[in-house]
Amino acid sequence: MKNNNLKRFLIAGIGLFAATSCTDLVNEETDSIVRAETGGFSPGNASELLISAYKDLGTFTDQANIYALGQHTTAEMIPPTRGVDWGDNGVWRTLDQHTWDATHSWVTNSWNQLNQRIFKCNEIIASNPTPAQKAEAQFLRAFNMFHVMDFWGQVPIREVTDGVDVNPKILTRSEAFDYILKDLTEALPNLAKVGPSAVNPKANKAAANFLIAKMYLNKAVYKSATPEGPYTHAAGDMAQVIAAVDAITADGYSVSDDYFKNFTASATTETILNSDEGSPSNRWFMTLHYDQNPSGWNGFATLADFYDTFETGDIRKGIPAKGDGKEFSGIGYGFLIGQQINDKGQAITDSRSKKPLQFSRDVNLAGTPTEKGIRAIKYHPATAGKYILMRYSEAYLMKAEALLRSGKAADGLALVNSLRAKRAAKPLASLTENALFEEIGRELYWEGGKRTVEVRYGKFTTGTGTLIKDAYTVLFPIPSAAIVSNPNLTQNKGY
């Protein structure tokens, strides 16, 4: 790391609310990082900074913050308060109900985390990197900036040479789109071409093309004069989506024949980018009951309305636990519903209620008994691999959507039905926007990006439990501390 006697100060995120239950909050550096400068910016060690930037991807494995904004705000997940568990002064309930404000902890933490990571990438690019290192830093900057643009619609930019008295300039959403796309386009030639692997932890051509496809698929949202829409998807943008996904396919990626294998250490065909930092254990701890093995935090569940979009036989709906005596064999794959068993196949009793541990369809946001709610397991404690940030099936469905929006519904239908055949689901007779929206949900549930999909389809404010249905909630508020620290920021409409 750098050793140039320059001190970083945090302008936002100090003295903010700290949760006390099943989450770990860390004060992060922010977009408003400044330096007590004695001689201007001094380049650091690009290699060491890049290693640190990759470690930062581990923040996406947390069940709070960035993941919570992208998933808990949707109709796929509910964070029930069970007695005093998961109360956390309402941070989870307000996401579910869309009643967050500019002081919400996960909104503030995510802002700080992402903007700090953008600044670190600026440091790498200003530290005499090799062309390959610069390309990787540009990709990582684009990846983090994409989330800021997506969540808040405006992006602060602090240059490494900016002094203490310089407030970061602000990119509009449209300007941020262009900035990100430029980074990706410039980086692409110098990124490594790699095929699918169970561990794919570094920026590569397929990852850049994945983000390019996602950018163009959502371009109508990001370039809209009104963030809430309506959105008009141009045929030229959809052509860019198709070209980017075709480039990923040409690198050797394909839809896996074994759905749950994607989330194991034996994944073979789909992993484009994952985090090599830590394990995805949060994904099973956040949902499993205390009396299961492993013992979970008895937290998040899915809603019956979403569960019912899966037909019987669709492998994505789940595989029952074997309970054959092997460790963790009492845990099934996919959705866990009904009587739960231990590793020996014996029915589990809830140690609190003294009743059989039977996960039920009904679940409330508050005052929820410990056994209520359908749980979900993709990363299984017996087989889990690294946490996936980009998966080929998502790119594949982006192409299907681009075809549908280009007036080529038959071609999109063929892609979707090919995927459904691999998932043991019956073919669709036709492809409509709503049918594709539901298919995206079935394939990618709980993977962290559903909010972006709901916004694009105009469904973000209509989910079960949403109290504030006003269109302005398609953007999160700029954190209050950030507004105070940088007068160039303007609070988003409605907050």
C-alpha cells in the first residue's frame, strides 16, 4: 500500500446509527476522501492497490448494505422481525416497505463503500499501472460506479489531485452512463480472455461485456429525463446487448445443465466473475433456523406469491434434503418449506416454540413466529463455492429480453425455452414482458440484482408490503451526511 504520509479523513458516515443484531457495520471511507497534503498526490504501488480493490468485492457478500438495497426492496424477499430478532431499529422493515429516508444505515453505508472503492480505482490508474492493471482498475471503477448510478442517479467524482478545499464534482446519471461505458470500452482490449471457471476472481473480457450488456439493457432507465419512466428501449441499444452477450458466449460460456452446481466449488460453465474474498456463508446463515445444521440467524424468507411462480418439477424450486447422516444433509437446495429434518433424517423441533419446525407459506413483516416463512438456499454449506457476481444465465436472459424488445419474440422464446428445458420446466407457449420478468425471477432469485429488474419493468413500487408506492422511490436518497459534506450534491426528488 502507499507510504506517502498522506492522511485520509472521513467527511460522511461518522457517528451514524449502528445496528445491534445479526449485522456487522464498518465505517467506510467515502466519496469525500481528502488528504492533508504536503506535496500533492504521490503514486502508490499499483499492484498492491489492485489486490486491495479485489478484496473490496467481498463487501457484496454481506447480507446488509449493497445486497440489502438490491434485494430486500423487492418482492422476492421479506425480512421478518421475530420477537426481538432482526428488529435493528427498523432498518430491514423500512427497506421492505419502501419507507427509507436519507439517514438509513444501509443507504449511507452503501454510498460510502462504493464511492470509496471508486476513489481507490482512481488511485490505481494514477499510480503508473501496466496497461493490463489499468484495464482491471477501469473495470472495477465501472463496476462500482454502475451501482452508484443505479441506486442514486448521480455520482461524485474526486480526482486524486483534488485538495482539501475541493468538493467532488457530480456526474448526472446520463453523464455517469457515458463515463462507465468509456471505461469499459477502453479496458476491453487489455483485459484477459478467460473461459468459465469455478473461481474467476479477476476482471476479464467476459465480465466487461456482461456489464456493457447490462448498461445497454437499462440505458432507457439511465438516460430517461424522468427516473421513474416511462422507458423506451431503442432497437440499437438492444443490438448492443445481443452483441455483448454473443461475445461472452464466444469465450466459452454456456447455461449449465445442473442449476445448483453453479453455486458449488465444482461450477464449470457459467461463472464469469466472483469474489475470492471469504465465503458465501452469509447466504445460508441469513435464512436458516437456529435449530438447523448449520445453525442460522433465522432471518430472511421469500413470499408465497413469488414461490408460486415456480411450477412443480422446475428444479430451481428445490431439491429435498436427504438426511442421510452426512454433515449438512438435513438442508435441502432451493426453497425450504414444510417439516425440516436434521442430518439423520429426523424431524426437527423448534427449541423456542417446542413445536415441529415447519416452514410455512404465511409470514408477516413484524411479530412473526420463529418457524414462519419459506427459506431459500442456493449456496449450500456442504458444497458452496465462491460468491458469484456475474453468471452466464443472467447474460443469456439479457439477450432474450433484448430480442423481445427488438420485436423478435420468437427468437427470445427459443432461448428461454432452451433454458427452461435444462431446468426441467415446461416450455412457454409465448414470450411476453411479464412472462420474461417471471422467468428472470425464477432463474436469478436472491442473487442481489432484482431491484434493477423491477425498475426496468415498471414493477418496483407495486410489490407486496410496499407502503410508499410513489415513483420517486426508484432512486434512493443521497445520504444526509453526504449532502452536508458536498454542496455540489442535490437531494433526489421526494426526499
